[in-house]
Amino acid sequence: MALSNMKVFNEQIQAATIETVAQMVDAFNGASGGAIVLTNQGFDGDYRYENFWASIHSAQRRVDRYATNSDASPTALAQLQEIGVKVAGGFGPVIWEPGQLSWVQKSPAEAVEVISRNLAEAIVKDQLNTGIAAAVAAIEAGTTNTMYDAGTSVLSYRHINRAHAKFGDASQTLICDVMDGTSFHDLIDINLANENTLFQAGNVRIVSILGRRVVVTDAPALRESPSSTANDAKILSLVAGGVTIYDGSDVITNIASSNGKLRIETTFQADYTFGVALKGYQWDTSTGGKSPTDVELATGGNWDKVATSYKHTAGVLTLYETK
């Protein structure tokens, strides 16, 4: 591959990456039922603000027709504000020798496919893991309002159902459970013991449990480290739009070649950004700040509940011990 073609090569990788991310996003959104929404909507600035009307159900009151006709206490019609935060990520540098491609007679198109596919998969994985980590942190901070702790009990459908019960009469708004592979197979074990049909979906890893879709992904936030003394397994139950990832497709890539060694070397590097927002919560711009780290995103105190009721937030959490 001639070095003069590096610009074209770079543009091909960038275009192929963006297209691959879009395809993966469409597939995931359809499979998850929209509980975790990966979108290509833009994200201007450090934060994204979205207003919604506050509940005014409290305006309802009882009337005594025979009492003195005094002034009624007014209920203000107001809007609340969800705030999402922009996250920055990087990929690379990846290094290779241009002479390698010509030596083994590999076409540049093959290199484009390898780099762009791996970059696209890394971006989507980062978006999904970050969104799950933020949701787990925010919901866990709600303690008994949004979380059921099963302790050292063996995971069962009953535990997940009790977590869903935290939403009371709004539990039907929970449409998807997100769990890692270990939790998923713990439930399969229960199903095999009971000889009941759990699902029929071939090798598709999105199934139905308790009438809800299940996304199976080994996101780090769903499993504590083995040395942790806290609950080490978590199942995230989400409403529609519980987690939204805003991806403006602003992937910036660069390829550069350098001399000075026995053979010419080429490096590839990419920068990208995306936004994270949670239903019923706002990113605390004071404590969390701009361009947050993974630790800051996974800190519950950086996500403030703004919805009037917990029933109008992203979802609930099931915790259990596997030790």
C-alpha cells in the first residue's frame, strides 16, 4: 500500500466504522425493545438538557361542601430537567508496517475491514457498558426505593419479581432485564430443575423472563470484583428509554507514518464521543463535572433524581450474592 494513499485509506476506515456502528445500533435497539436506546442524535456541548412536565397529581383534593369556602392551596405547573453528560473515548494507537501488507499480498481493503470492525465493536461496547454502569449507580443510590437485595439467597425469579414490585402499579413499565451470563445461566438452572419452558429463541441471547425481554451482556457494572465483600451480582430492570446513548458519529481518525527505523511504521488512532442520559435523573454538573471518568460515571451521587416519583425513573435493581 503506497503511503500516498494513506488519506484515502483513513477516510475509508472512518466511513466503514460509522456505517458499522449504525448497523450494530439498529440491531441492538430492535433486540432490547428500546430499554437501552443507542441513537445517532447529536450531542452539542458538555451536557444535554431535556425538559419534561412535573407530575401534578397532588393537585387532587377532597372537598367538604359544608365547610367554610376558604382558599385552596395551589399546585404549580412546572417543568423538570433531565441532564445527560458527554463522554470522550479513544482507540489506539494501532501500529503496523505498510510493507507487511505488500509482502504478504494483502489488500488495503482487508486492513480497512479489520480496523473499522474492531473500532466499531469497541465503541458500541463502550457505550453499552457506560450506560449500564451509570444506570446501576443511579438506581442503587435509591436504596430501598429502587433496589431489592436478596442477600446470600440463590437467585430466583422471585427475587427479580420483588425488585419489579418496587414500581408497584407501574411495574408493567419495566420492559427489559439486563444481566450478565452467570446470572442468566443461574436462571436456566432453575428452569431445568422445574422442567418449564423458559424460551425458544435459537442462539439469540435476548429472551423472555417474567414476560420481559432479557439482554445478556457481561458488563463489568453487573458483577463486582471477586474480592468485594458487597453483593457481587446485579440485574438491571429498565423502562422504555431508561438509558439513552447519544452518538453524534463524530469519530475522528488519523493515520501517520514515521521514518527513522529499519522499516517504515504506520500508526492508526481514533477519538470519539457520546452522551449518556438516564430517565428521571440528571447528571450533577457540579459534583460530576465535564468529560467524566469511568469512576465518576459509576458514582451514584453524581446522578440526581429529578422525577417526582421513583416510578418515573429508569428502573430497578436486583442484588444477590453468588459466593
